[in-house]
Amino acid sequence: MTEHARPKPSIAKSAGIVGAAVMISRILGLLREKAIAYYFAAGIGGDVILAAFRIPNLLRDLFAEGALSKSFITTFTATEIEDGEAAAWRLANRTLNVLGLLLAMVTFAGILATPLIVEVMFLGDGFDVQLDPQQHFGFANKRDLTIQLTRIIFPFLMLISFAAIAMGILNSKGIFGIPALASSFFNLTAMIVGIGGYYILPALNYHPTIGMALGFLLGGAAQLFVQVPALGRVGFRWQPLIRINDKRLKQIVRLTGPALLGVAALQINVFVNSIFASEGDGWLSWISRSFRLLHLPIGMFGVAISTAALPSLAKLAAAGDMEKFRHTFANGFRLVLLLTLPSMVGLMLLAEPISRLIFEGGASTSTDTQQTAAALFCFSFGLIGYAALKIVTDAFYATQDTKTPMLVSLFTIALNIGLNYLFIYHFNMDHRSLAIATATTVNLNFIILLTVLHRRNQGLGLGGLPVYLLKLCIASTLLAMVCYGSNIWLEATLGYAGLTAQAIAVFVPVLAGGFVFAGAGWLLRIQEVITLASALKNRFGP
């Protein structure tokens, strides 16, 4: 049996594979952020690096790994079922080739327009901070340095977009581990090149932050090329096919347009936060670091389950089996709640110890730790919404409805902008208000879409949800007591100094809380906990 013809694993198993790979990637991502925090102060180097990366990364999130990836998976799956595998491969080639031409033009235009883009994105006084040209290799302010780094990073958009299509092909063929692990190569490459550049480039009369920009660019190449061998194994062969009037390609375009805004609420809110965060020196670094910490559970749980569920939902929708569609969605949704509710509680209670462990040291001070932790606490209120929104929108895209998520997304984006404006300019609040506004609007986005999906499908198999949530809340309360109490005791006993003491104060409460949550779930007869425990016993038990 060829690899591309093998049976597809279950959503839970696929999500476990993706979750493990994403966890590795997220940890490496945190180490990358740790390196940035260690070598570059939040107010100058840190802000500039994060701002420069945010522009092409926003386009990546919207155009490549967001809307386009989901639209491609849905259409590729339907093409393979309805027209055969050869037609699906032709579609993949046409998509890649047309995308390459389009992104080449976008990249060229973006490099030319970078000064205008930076001016529009970062209006606040925080980016007009003057620099000593002698100490900063000819750069007179943060804005000029941001423009230079952005131009270096911009081609990253092309590389990462191709990587996203490769991931879509592999996911559609039931291959989840390699594409999920590919981002680890991005983080590892970015970190190695960035740190190397910090030491090498000043001797060559270049600003040390340029090393980080080159690291992001080369990391994008690594994320793409590590997937190429797997593409060959599932049967993909590149061909120079371009056919603009292909009906399936038009379908991808038709789905991608509304989907850009449908999946964009979180990314656009992050973009909006960047604009408002430019009002304060260090704000952008603090909210970026806190959101990076939030990305670990989002990636491990929300992204993993969504990645595993979308191909299955698309196949069931294309086959018209809506009963199994509802059942598959319900299983994925319950799994998201099981994993994100205790994670939310843990992040809130351990926000400062986690921020201290990951970021404090070098140019990052205890003040940076406190401010990052404050933003993380506020962001954590939206963790369930962040993660669950992914599988809810996937259910819409699987049925080729991208307009409903788009309309709801537009509403919540407008609300987020309004809240940020009021909080910053009328109530004179600090960077924490940006996290509060984002968490609030993402939760609202999720609730509205879930309600619409439930009504449209005559239920979603969520009849026992209130009792299920009550059990999760009881187990999470016990987790909270153990996490908080053990952390207080450990910090009082070991103190804050030293990496070992900081790590113990984080990982011991996390592990203890996890065991208590699992035990409570077993006693409360939470089915997913029982199933997982039985699987572990069968695999590792006598």
C-alpha cells in the first residue's frame, strides 16, 4: 500500500501527533523569543525586530496559513473525491504556480512600499525614539531601522506561503507530523542565525538586529524545504501548469476572498494592537511576548485539533454525511474544551513565574517580566475562544461557507478597534487593555459563530455540554488550588534567583496540577480522560 493511499488516522490520534509537533515548535519559538529578549532591550531592538516581522507575518497568517490554506484543503479534498487524484494534483500545481507569480508581485510591491507601510502601522511616538547613529550603525530612529529589517524579511512571505500549501497537501493525504514539525525548523534556524548575527554583524559594520531579520528569512526557507521529500512520497510532482480559468482554482479564489476576513479576526486584532502599542515604549514587546506564551496552548490544542479535523470535516461534507459531520465536530469541540480550560487557569495563576522563566535575563528586566505577565493574564481570558474558534470556522469552511465567518469577523474587528481606541485615548489605560479588548472580541466571535452553526445544522451533538463544562470547572478548580499553592511554597522556599529555581517553580506546579486534573476527570467520569487513561494503560501498562 502506497503512503498516499494508506488509511487516515482518527482525529484524536492525528491531533496528538500534531500537538506533539506543535509543542516542539512552540517551545523553540519561546526560546527564539527568549533570545530576542535576552539580546535586545524591549524599547529599541525588541520592538524593532517584532515590528519588522509582524508585517510579512500578518500577510502570511491571513493569506497563506489562514484563508488560503483552509480553502485549498477544502477544494483539494473535494476535487480528489469528485474528479480523481490526477485532477487534484493538477489543481495543486496550478495553485502553486499562480500563487508564486502573485506573491512575487506582492513581495516586490511590499519592498518598495515598506516606508509607507511602516508609517501607517506604527504611528505612535514610541517609534519616533531617536537613536545615536554612531552606536546604531547610521540609523537615526527606530522607524528607519524597522524599515530596513522589514525589507529584508519581506520575501519570507513567498517561502512560507509555499510551505502552507505543502502542509495543506500533506494534511489532505493524512500526513500531519512532518508539516506540523516544519515550523520547528523555522524557529531553530531563526534563532541560530539571529544569535550568530548579533555577534558577527557589528564587526562587519551592520546593525546586530539584521541577523534576526536574516534568521526569519532563512527560517522560512527551512520550513518549506523540509516538507519537500514528504510531498514526493505522497505522489506530488511539480509541473509548470498555469490555467487561470480552472474552475477549481476559481473555487479556491472564491472561498479565499471572504475567508481572508473570516479567519482574520485574531490576526487583524494583533495588527491593530501593534498600532496602538506603538504609543508606549516597550508596549509592543510586552504584548508580543505575552501572546507568544499564549500561542503554546493555542498551537498544541486549538491548531492541532483544527488541523486534524478539517480534512475529515471536508470529506464528510463533500459526501453529504452530516450525521457523522456533527459527531466529528462534537468530538473535536469537546477535546478543545478539555484541554484549554485547565490551560487557561494555569496561565492566569502562573503568568509571572512563566514570564520570568522564559524572558527575564540579559536586557530583559524584572519590570519587563511583570508587564509581560500582566498582559498574559488578560490575554488568557480568551484562550478558549482562540482555540475553539479554529474548529468552529473549519466547520463552516468544510461546507464551503466562508461568508458567515467573514461577516462576524468584520463585526468583532470593528469592536476591537473601538475598544482599543476608548481604552488608550479616552481612559488612558496601558498595554493590558489591548489584551482585554482582543480576548473579549475573540470570545464573542466564537460564541456568535457557534450559535449560528448550531442552528444551521439542527444541533451539533452538544446536548450534554452544560454537565461536561461543570465537570471541567470542578477539575480545573482543584488544579488551580494545587498550582497556586505549590508555586507560592516553592518560590518562598527556593526564591526567584537562578534558572533552576525558576524552572522548578513553574514545572512542578504544572505537573502536579495536571495530575490532579486528570485524577478529578477520572473520578468525575469525563469520557475523554477515561479514554486517554485506557489508551496509555494499554500502551505502557503490563
